[in-house]
Amino acid sequence: MTVRISQRVLARFKAAFPQWHLVAWTNSLVEITTIGVEVWHAQGNRLVRDTYLAFDSDDWQTRLTSTLEQNARRGAPDAAG
């Protein structure tokens, strides 16, 4: 993938998900493609796959927000320290 193509993919993602800058991205690894988005989170020394959301799904933005929020909570420091 060229830089130009990846810029277009990211621009399309941001246009379709205008609240992208308001969600918590902590503890999420996100792969954005031309047809969807895949989300993973860190668990110890491993990456755990959370979901794949196709852009043609009606509720992908809501589900993405929910997954990112869940991962941010997972990555929050333990209250016990």
C-alpha cells in the first residue's frame, strides 16, 4: 500500500467515523482497511483479537466505539496499584 492510498483510506475512515478523535484508543491496536476495521488489545505479552467490523455493517461505528472503550478500561491501571 502506498502512502497516498493509506492517506485515502484514513480520510475515508475519518469521514465515516467523525467522532474518531473523541474515543479512547488506549490499549487497542486497530487495523483499518478499505473494507473494514479490525481491533485487538494487549493482554500480558499477547495480542487478543476483539472484532472485525465491515464498513458495510449498519452499526460498525457504535460497535467500534464500544470495543475501544472496553479495551481502554482493560488497560487502565489497577486501583490496587
